[in-house]
Amino acid sequence: MRVVVAEDSMLFREGLVRLLDERSHQVVAAVGDADSLLDAVAEHHPDLAVVDIRMPPNHDSDGAQAARRIRDEEPDVGVLLLSQHIELRQCLGLIGTPGFGYLLKDRVLHLDEFDDALTRVAGGGVALDPEVVQALVLGRKARDALGSLSDRERQVLAVVAEGHSNAAVGRSLRLSDRTVEAHLRSVFTKLDIYDDGTTNRRVRAVVAYLEARASP
């Protein structure tokens, strides 16, 4: 298997290259930024690109954006994204498509599983980290729950998501404070968000709202 590795951490990049070499894969390029990744894929036409989601030049979602370009320009190249934490927003359009994988970096330590994921993705299959699958399922539940909200409840939650207090929500929607509180209690109940004494329910409701809006 011919592989391009894109990872800005030199130590982790070298570790990946060594691991791939030991597994009899051919690393045709190892780069540290998204632009170099795109150049390497265009030059070598590898079987697989192993890509860190966060890379230079912006250290944001440059790897995921490059992955989408690779899919558009080199559809036969498998793409395996690696991430320290789950970041779904920039790669939702790729998840579930042939020749795509998304693993947390800790999964690399499970050598046989990691190698199996590489092979599947390069062959047009799919490899998703169990934690990514769990996040997708939870996101689907949030979307389904948000569908049960009334129009007014969604309006209240949308204004709350902008960071406004109950009083500001009331002024914006011309509702009394008591009515806003009643709508929010209903939102919490429908989203199955109860006061556990550790997490702000407003924050959890806003997260569910934003995740649902970010999902296709």
C-alpha cells in the first residue's frame, strides 16, 4: 500500500512512518501541513492519505478541508483522518462514504486494529472510531429530540444559543420572564436534560442545538 502521511507533529509523524514501514507499507511522502499534503497526493496518487485534522497553516480544520478536496480531486484515494479529540463538524459530509476513516490518535496504539483500518479504507471501505460512532448516535438523538420542540421553543433556544439571558430572550421575542422560563423547562424535558448538579442545562441544550444545526 502506498501512503501519504500528513501530521504537523514531527514526533508523531515519524512514529507513523516507522509503524507503516514495519507493516510493509510504502510511505511515498510525509508532510506537515495541508498545502504540502495536497501537493503530495497530486504528485504520487497514493492508495491512502493519513491526515491529521488540525494542521498548518491555520491549525484549525485544515486537514479535514484538505480531505474534502482530495475526495473531490482524487476520488480513488482513501482518506483516514486522525484527531486528538472528536471533531465532527468539518467532516460530516465524508463520514459513511467509501474509502473514508476517522480514528482518534490513541487508536494508533492498537497496531493490528489500526493496520486493519488502513487496509479497509485503502480498499474503499469505512473505518470509524467507536467514540466517533457514539458521538454520531448522540447527535442523531439530539436532532430527533429537537424535532419535537414547538416553533416557539425553537425560537427561544435559538436566542439562548446566541448567549442571551432569559430577560434578553423575553425582550427579543416579546415574552414575559415567566413564559421564557416555562419554555426552557419544556425544552430541557424534551431534550432529556435534567439538573445533575454538575453541568449547566442551558449550555447542554445549546450544544445539542448547535450540533443538530451543524449536521446534515
